[in-house]
Amino acid sequence: MREEGELAWPLLTPVVTPTPPSQYLQLKKKLEDEFPGCLDICGEGTPQATGFFEVMVAGKLVHSKKRGDGYVDTESKFLKLVAAIKAALAQG
């Protein structure tokens, strides 16, 4: 358990376009439900380019719509993120 004011780990950074913010919000809620109080999730819009949905865990790109992964819209894609988060949490 983390101390109050201490940053959560790992830092997840989904980068989403302004068009489908619901994709980001749905993933954010699902991950917060899976890892309550353990994650610091932030999103960043890409106004000059559309179609990005990139997810980084502890600085490592683990999901990329741009590279063909699409949105996190299946259980297998979600479980891939869960595994990456668990590995990052285990490393401390």
C-alpha cells in the first residue's frame, strides 16, 4: 500500500485522440477497478494527428493502435495490459 502523497506505480499513459475519449475512459475505469489505488493513469490528446491509442506501462510501450493493436476492446488485449502492469508492480 502506498503512503498518502506518494506517486502510484506504474505510470500508465494512454495517448488518445480527441475523437473517442470514451475508449480511454472505459480502459481507465477498468484498470482502476482491477488495481484500486495502485495506478497513476493519465491521458494526453493528440490534436495534430488522429488514430493514436498508445499505452505505456512504466515507460514501456505495451499497446499501440498505430502499430496494429487497435483499441483495447477485447479481453485478451486487456489481459496483456494487466500482465504488463503486474510485472511492473512486481519490480517495484
